Amino acid sequence: VTDPLRVHGDADIRDRALLDFAVNVRLTEPPAWLRERIARASLGRYPDDEGAVAAVARRHGRAPADVLLTAGAAEAFVLLARALRPAHAVCVHPSFTEPEAALRAAGHAVERAVLRRPFTLSAGDIPDTADLVVIGNPTNPTGILHAADLLAGLCRPGRVVVVDEAFMDFVPSASASESAPASLAGRGDLPGLVVVRSLTKMWGLAGLRVGYLLAPAALAARLRASQPLWPVSAPAIAAVEACMGAQAIAEAQASARDVAAERARFAQALSMLGLDVSAAATANFVLARAATGLRATLRRHGIAVRRGDTFPGLGDDWIRISVRDGASNALLLDVLAGLSDALRLPAAASVNAPV
Ligand SMILES: Cc1ncc(COP(=O)(O)O)c(C=O)c1O
């Protein structure tokens, strides 16, 4: 039996060719200009990340010593779990489960702060004694974008606050040169703040394994000491450098705005069909309550959506649906429209049930 914390969207599409609304990576492969940059990386030499680290530092207004490249955000969670000795670790849920899985695998006890619908955080949800707090922003799968001030307020001496910003590239900012207003990536002043970023979601690079973290230099050095030698390959380093450029950031911003517009249309159409769509979406997916068997019904129609029941705090009447292009989304909507209410709609009794 698989640990529910170790179930991810890719499991929903592994065994069959299905139309994929389960994995929340924007592209099936990276854009051509990025593939070319990756292909040009030298495979004969050991990787050198100095230029890429400088590029990340420049993008976020940080010192290079605050930057650590990682083999995806996933590696960052393992490094944190192995390097830190938290006495009271708290993971905020529902959320991506790998941080908690990594902490447990490293032998740490983890307390869960489970947010109830509408899944917003209050400062009081985090116990004062917590010396390690992990939270996603925007959060997978709820789509909630927590205010930067609220998360900054969690930071204090003696506590590490890990903010997983794997989906932050989907949050449009006022101008191409600015970071998303909710991002804490530029906040080198906050004690114990670790911001984790990924290239996976925006750039269609799930298979390359590349991301980075930003932390006060001493903490970044501690995490670096837990890494193996040359943990990030030359092609992955080339991708980082390419994606930190002004043109890439402008492209990501344009894409974030397109995704937001398509998501609004899609979420409204799903609501019109009776799904109980969580209102807060800010990334390239929506979370919804629906009939308990809807995921299985959609599979029979060749469509995969992400199961909700493996996220602490959600049950099997929740599904996460990726926002695809208009034509693919229309296909899913057509299939849903053809289903009877009983196959599609959340149980009426639980709509107003106390949470
Ligand atoms: C919120 C969140 N953070 C991090 C990750 C891991 O990303 P990476 O591919 O960079 O390891 C995922 C992957 O699903 C995710 O959903």
C-alpha cells in the first residue's frame, strides 16, 4: 500500500494513455528556445553553477551566497529534512505532501496545521513553539495565495519558515521586471526564511529536475553541505540561466496572464455544471468538490484528474483539475455535461455540513 503522502498526480496517468488534467505542469515539453539552451550544455565537463547562481541572485535581488540550486524543489525538502533538527516541525495542509514525507523519512515528528475551507491561514494557526514551518504559496492543491506580510510575520529568530513557491511564476505581477507581490524570494532580511522555487511547473521541465532555494547565507551553506557533489546537472544549470533572463521572465508573465484568464473561464464553466469549485485559484489548477466517484467516471471517459483524498484535510469528494488550453478544457467540460447529476455533483447533504 502506497503512503498517501507519496502519491502525486503522475500516478493518475501512469497506467493508461489518458487526457491529463492530473499533473499540474503547464507544458508537455519546454519551449524550443529553452530546449536549445539545454541541448547546448556541455556533457563532457563537470557542471559549474556559478553563472546560474549569479543569475538567480540577480533576479531576486539576493546575494549569490543565499542561492542554492537543487534537483527540483523536491531535493530542497530532503536537504532541509536532513540538515535541520527541528524540535517542533509544523506542515500546513492541505498542501503538497513531499515536505512532510521528507521530514518523516528523516526521522522527525511532524505536526499538521490543517486549514479548513476556504483554506486561508491565520497567524494563530501556527503554534508559537514551532521551530520549523512549511507552507506552500500559492498552495497546491487549494490555489490559495497567502499574503506576503502574513508569511513574513511567521518568521522569527530560532525558527525556519519554508515557503514553497513552486507555483509563484503563475501569479502575474504588475510589470515584467517585478516579482509577484506575494513572493518572499527577495526578502533576505527575514530570519530563517527559506523560499523554494521550481522550474518544473512553468517551463515543462518535470523530467530535468531543477529548482533552487533562497535562504540566509549561513543556512544556505548548511543545506549545501548536505548535498552530494555536483547535484544539479549541466543541462539543468543551463536551464536555470536561461529562465532567469528578461525575455524568459516576460514570457512567463504573459503565460501567467493567459492561464489566469483561461482558469477564470474554466472555473466558471465547472461551477455552472454543478461542481463546487474552490474560489481561490491562483495557479494552473482548480480544486473542486464533486461526486465521490467522478474521478473514476472520468477515467472511463479517458480523462485523468488528480485525486484529492491523499491530501490531509481533503476527502475523496475533492478533485484537482489542471487548467489546460481552451480546446482541451472544452473537451473535459463536454464530457462532464454529458454525465448525469448523480455521477457529477457533490452529495447535497455534505454541501452545508459543518467542516
Ligand atoms: C507545490 C509543489 N512544490 C514542489 C513540487 C516539486 O517540484 P519539483 O519538480 O521542482 O521537484 C511540486 C510538484 O508537484 C509541487 O506541487
